[in-house]
Amino acid sequence: MIKLLLLVLLLVPQVTWAADIPTLALSLGQGNNPDDWFTGLKILAFLTVLTLAPSILVMMTSFTRIIIVFAFLRMALGTQQSPPNQIIVGLALFMTMFIMMPVWQKIDADAVTPYLAEELSQAEAFEKAKAPLQSFMIRQTREDDLLLFLKSAHIEKPKSSSDTPMHVLIPAFVISELRTAFEIGFLIYIPFVVLDLVVASVLMSMGMMMLPPVMISLPLKIILFVLVDGWHLITASLLQSFK
């Protein structure tokens, strides 16, 4: 085994030299054309937006509501780490893609494709891309939450929903999503709490006080969730809540 490791270490420089792997270098230099600097600044801005992409995905889409509801469901079932976090996050991401697909298609048709075809300027493309996402968020935002941030920013109520500033709309949308997710989570909890109470009462009446009720209620909750096709019902409710 040690001889094999030594052989691999000796061959690595040879393979690297033979493959002639290209390198990528970033450097700052003097340029005579101002457009070169402008292009570089646009690349830096694009990389900055990429770093903010996870926050945009979480705060401006349906992801927040979905992931919180799934977390409540797992706590109500009492299954600890099942399903695993990776499964829940992955399912929430794909459901977000499904729900937001009409918005992405609208953005692509109205902003991205015309901009790449040089039919729109960058500012015009941004305004066109903002409109579908803004419309989606406004439909899911409670008026009270929107008025809260409008008053805090000392902004009069816009005559049209499309005139709502994004820096006001985004936090209002987030707290509205949190409220809706907690309401759905409460409704999910009710049948499981009732089942826990029934199991605890039965065990007390039988004098089995030393037996933890969760040992009996957990398999009952799982079989109940399976029999009523719980994943189908939860997913259907989440999809319906965005319409």
C-alpha cells in the first residue's frame, strides 16, 4: 500500500506536465480603452449577484414557506432527522422551481431574451425582469405587512401595486410568508397533538406511567400519516396556497 502511494505521488507531476493544464489568472493593468474597465466592472457586479443568489432564492420566492412547513411537519411527526435535511431542502428547491416557473418564463421572454438580442438596454431589461417577480410577491403579501414598512419608510401608499419599491416589498413579503407558514404548521400539528394526548391518556388509565408515550404514539403517527397520504395532502395544500 505504501509503495502504491509513493508511485502515485511520483507520477502526479508527470501527469500534470503531460496534460498541459491551462491556468486562469486575474490581474489589473493599464488600459487605454475605458470600455475595458466598464466590462470588468460588469463582471465584478455579476459575480457579486451570484454570491447573493441564495439570499434572493430564499427571500423572494416560495422557498421560505415550503421549507418552514416541512420543518413543522417533521417536528409534528417527531421523527427527529427523518427525512434528512438534504431531502427536505432538495424537495423544497424543486417545488420552488415548479411554483416559480411561470415567473421565470415571463422574465426570460420579456427581459432576458430581448436583452441578449440587444433589443433592450440594461436598465430596461432590469425593469422588465422586476415586474413578474414583483407581481408574484405582491399577491402573497398581506396589506397590513406592506403598510407597516411603507409607514416606517415614510412613503405614501402607491396608487398601483407595480409602483411599490422593492426595498419595502421584500421584507413585507418575507414576514407574510412566515405568518402563512406558521398557520399551515399549526394546522399540521393539531391531529398529531390529539393523537399524543389520546395515547398518553390510555397509558395513564392502564397504569403504565413508566412507559414513554412517544414510543407508542410515534409509530401510530407514522402509519396515520401514510394512510391519509400525508405527503400528497401537504404538497397539494402548499401548491394551492400560492394560487
